[in-house]
Amino acid sequence: MSGTTQSPGERLKWADVWVLYQRELRCALRERAIVINSILIPVLLYPFLLWATLTGITYVTGQSEGFVCRVAVPRWPEGHPKLRLKLEHDSRFTIVELADLAAVTNQLRAGTLDGILEFNPATGAAAALPGNFVARITSDGLRERSSEALERLRDMVDQYRQEFVRREGRRRGISAAEWQVFTLQRENTATQKEMGAFILGLVAPVIFVVMVAMGCFYPAVDCTAGERERGTWETLMSSGPSRLSVVAAKYLYVTSVGGLAGMLNLVTIALTMKPVFGPLLARTGKTLETGIPLAALPVALVAAVLLAGFIGAGMMLFAVFARTFKEGQAMITPFYMVTLVPVMFLQVPGLTLTHGLALIPIVNVTLMVREALSGTYHWPQMGVAVLASLAFMVVVIRMATGLLAVEDLIAGSHNGSLLNYFRGKFQRQPSPKSQP
């Protein structure tokens, strides 16, 4: 394709950049979509999702705990009247009268019965203990009620078995430590604060990347394709400030909004994890202390700027080819999805920031945040990650600046994407045919 480029005599003037940067911010605050997606959603979305998830879990748990399991018992074990009384007086169960075992099995498959509890005499060495028995529970794994009945019956029978073994052991003068043979004791040396930092380090960076990308998305489209759709793009590019100053101002604007979205989301995650997870952990008798360590704040701020700088530059690189806001969204969406791919591999708890991972965009700064929240700082690898991110940012910015020097893009006469542009740029032109 043909197109003339601007002379390279332009210079970057920071005074012009500052004025244009303020203009972009004022325009952004008047755009409802930018305010909602770049500020309100990072602040409100994560607490809402956590609250909705917790509410759903509580509701489902309450539903499963509230219903009564219908259980059939073909015959009761001899010498264990307390077991029968315990099951019959348990409000979670209803004993169903039997016709025959085949009919009960059909009822279980039809869903009118939730479980079958059978007691058979013990065989082999287990028969040496008087009154010993073997319990068999039959359930339908495809039905939630039947699976819940299986868990309830197993817990009840196991609890009764432990009481029976203790009672028989006392009769024979055997202590609990002797008949248990061995015991298992668990101890977690991590403090509640360390566990909270560990969980925060697993959850927060993933949402952090998503929110930074979302924070950059609409500003990148609005300051390029939106500017062209409003008819002010060509006027702005041909005004007093150099095109390099215009590009720098727009880029700083996108980076600022994206980084702000990431930091707001990170702070919101730290503030809402304990109130949201607290009631859920209270049922297990555990507590969780969450909070962003003060030493991690500078690392998180640097990571937010680097991540927003790389993602913002990439999005502007694609959006500069769009002539309408809708077209810009379509062009940026593939890049937006690509930025989320590395996040899928960051859920491995043992993954650490190495020199190799420090060279991968998005992954490097995300691991920086994750380790900083957990109180771990690999300074050499972090330095490599910062330098690699800056290098990627410089490359993408230079590409965007070079593209904005092409008059066809300024005038909006180029019809196509970034791929089509480079394809036409480097495609070999056919040789002209000789005139007869």
C-alpha cells in the first residue's frame, strides 16, 4: 500500500504532553463506559463476585443439610440396639419400610429412596470380636440426595464404630492409645498471617491482570478509534503539538488508567478477603489474616505501571487502525484474550520467578506481585523482569509511533487491521507489464 510518512524532525515536548494528558483525563471522566469499566468495576466487581460465590455455597450447603435422607435397612445387627435407636432418632434420616431387597434397589434407582444400609456378620479374624459386623452402604452417585445420604450414613456408622471399639477396649483393659496402634498428628507451622498472604498471593495476581487489561481496554479504544469517530483525530494530529507528543500523552493516559484499575483492585481484594472468607472459615474453627505488606506496595505499584504500560501500548497498536469505536473493540479483543492466557498457568502454588520466566511479558510482573504479597523478593529476577518489560514497552511504543506517522492512518483511508497493514507493506509489488 502507498502512504507518505511524516518527516522525522519532530521533537517530544513535555509541556505539550502534560497539556494533552490532562485533556485526555478530563475527557475520560466524562465517559461513563471508561469510569465504570476502569474505576468502578475494579473496586466493586471482586467483592461482589466473592459475596455471590459465598452466598451460593451457603445456599447450596443449606439446601443439602436441610432435606431428610430416606434410608432402607434390611436387617439390624445383633447386640447393637443403640445403633438402631441412634439412626431412628436422628432427624436427618427417615427409615423406609421394606418389601423386598429387589424393590428397594429399584426405588433407589428411581430416586424415591436415597440409600440402603446393610449390616452383615463379620468374617475371618474380625469375627473374633463378639458383636462385630460389616456395614455396607449403597447409593446412587448420580443423585445429590443419594450422595449426601452416603456421607451422612458413613459418618454416623464410623462414629458408632469408634465408640464401640473404645467400649470393648475398656472392658478388656486396653487403652485408646494401645488399640489405635498409631495416631496421626498434624501441625501447620505457618501463621494465620502467612496463610492469608499465601492465599492472597494465589488469588490477587490473577484478578490483577484481568483488571489492568480491562482498565486499559476502553481508554485505548477511546483515545484512538473514538477520537477518529468523533472527527477530532486528524485535527489533533495536525495541531501545534508534535505527533510524538500526542502519542506520548495518549499512551501515558492509557497507562495511568490501567495502572489505577490494577492498584484499586489489589487494595480491594486485600480489604474484602477477610470479611468475605471469615464467616466461611469460622465454621471450621479457623481464622485468616489478610493485608498487603507495606514492603509489597512499591513492588505492586511498579508491576501495575509495567503491566499497564505493556498492555496499553499493545492495545493502542491495534486500535490505531480502527475508524469507529465498535471496530476498535473488535480489533483489540484478540490481543485482550491473549494477555489473559499466561494467567491460566499461574495457579501452580510452587511456581517461582526465575530468570527464564522473568523474560516473559505479563508472567514476569504477575509473579513479582505474587511473591511480594507472600513476602518473598527475588531481587535479581525482579530486575530482569523490569528490564524485559521496559524493553517490550519501548518496542511496542516505537511501532505505534511509526504507524502514526503514516498519513493513510492519520486520514483513516487505510481499511484493515495491523496484520493487513504489514502484509501490504512487505508484500512484493508485481512488476509493471510492458506496453505493446
